[in-house]
Amino acid sequence: MRASPGCFITFEGSEGSGKSTQIRRLAVRLRRNGHRVRVTREPGGTPIGRKIRHLLQFSRAGRAMAAETELLLFGADRAQHTRETIGPALARGEVVISDRYADSTTAYQGAGRRLGRGFVECLNRFATAGLKPRLTFVLDLDPEEGLRRARKKTRRTDRMEAQRAAFYRAVRAGFQRLARTEARRVKRVDARAGVEEVAARVWALLPAKLQKPAPHRERGARRKRRLDFLENTPRMKRRSPTLERRT
Ligand SMILES: Nc1ncnc2c1ncn2[C@@H]1O[C@H](COP(=O)(O)OP(=O)(O)O)[C@@H](O)[C@H]1O
Ligand SMILES: [Mg+2]
């Protein structure tokens, strides 16, 4: 996939590690800075993906799913997500933040289910058309603690959450390995800290161009010019018919 003007950021980590929480906060802060932000997730970032998500997570049919089928369904979801949602948003210059992406498959299906690293990598490349995030945050947390946090939120346990502890340890190790082998892109963030502290660490790791206000936010800039104009215009004059006709 071609290089594009936007910026692609992903959050990874086990269930309950704080991905959704951090993504919400980051999106708010970036938007306040004038950046156009698109928040999305896997599985389920497209209409097709939402059907796949249901199959993968809560459908009764999913209970009998083979590991290979699971891998391909995540791949199918990602192929659609990359082409229908992420690629076009990046081409428009948006900041795209995805809750999980290809690294989840490396960790869950590769390390967790031991489906063969070579094939998983190959499938990831195929599904993503070679698109890689500019930056990936791995929120690293003891999986037991993550599940405790997640269960406080909802009682419903999905198919992936019902796995054994050994599976989750392997997944965590898979994410940690990525942070070592792709250290430039993948940043491990200790997720035991409080929400504010994790958010501050995430912010500090962002590319400088995102930490600064967006340089060419047309609409915002125009609105600011109009407000300046109104503030500098005496009240009576502002109501005058001449001025109204002109606007
Ligand atoms: N740093 C944190 N410390 C304590 N609790 C947290 C923290 N971050 C998130 N939580 C809580 O843990 C639960 C799971 O967080 P969430 O963001 O949904 O995780 P994920 O999206 O990774 O599954 C939520 O109830 C959330 O409020
Ligand atoms: Mg979440």
C-alpha cells in the first residue's frame, strides 16, 4: 500500500489492558489539537467485519471453530478493514487509531494458538497489503488483572476470554516479543499505572507532528477568524443591515 499523508496508530494488548480507555482519551486530545481522527477497531471495523466479529465472539456457531478458521476470519476482517476503512481515511490525511490490528493475530493466533509464525506473517502481509502502523502501543498487563478489570465492566464472557491461563501468558509473551523485535514501531507501555499516567506515556511517545496543533485546519481557522472579527466589531454595527447583507 502506498505511503499516505495520514498517520496510522494501533493499540494492542490483552483484554482489559485499557485499550478502549486510552483510545478514547487520545482521540479527544488529538481532536482538540485540530487533527482529524478516525477511531476504528478489529474485528468489526466495517459492515462485513461486524458480521465476522459476531461469529468470532458471541455466536453459538463459533463455539466449534477450528483455530485455522479463526485465523482466516480475522484475516478476512482485516483485509476488508484495511481497504474499506483504514486506507481511504489515511489517504484523506486523517489520523487513524485502530483498537487491535495485525499484531493481535501475531500474538493470539501465532504465539497463543501456535499456528506457525511464517504463515501468520504471510497472511498478515496479504490482509494488510503491507500496510504497517506508524506506531503501535502494546498495553502490557498481567492477563489475570486484565480479565478482573474487564469483568468489572461486563459479565458476558466472549469466546476468546474463555481460554486457559497458559494461552494468555503466551499471547502476552507474543506482544512483548514484538516490542523487542520491532522496537521502533512497537512501544510497550506498562498498563498497571493509572489511566492518567498511561495516557501521559502514550502522549509522550507520539510523533511530534501529532503533539503539535494541526497546521492547516481550514474550518477551525476560518471559525477563529470570524470570531476575531465579531469581537472587534461594535455591537450596533454588527446588527446593521449592510453587514447582514454582506454575510
Ligand atoms: N489504567 C487503568 N487502571 C485501572 N483500571 C483501568 C485502567 N484503564 C482502564 N481501566 C478499566 O479497566 C476496564 C477495561 O478497560 P478497557 O479500556 O475497556 O480495556 P480493553 O479495551 O483493553 O479491553 C474498564 O472498566 C476501564 O475503566
Ligand atoms: Mg476494548
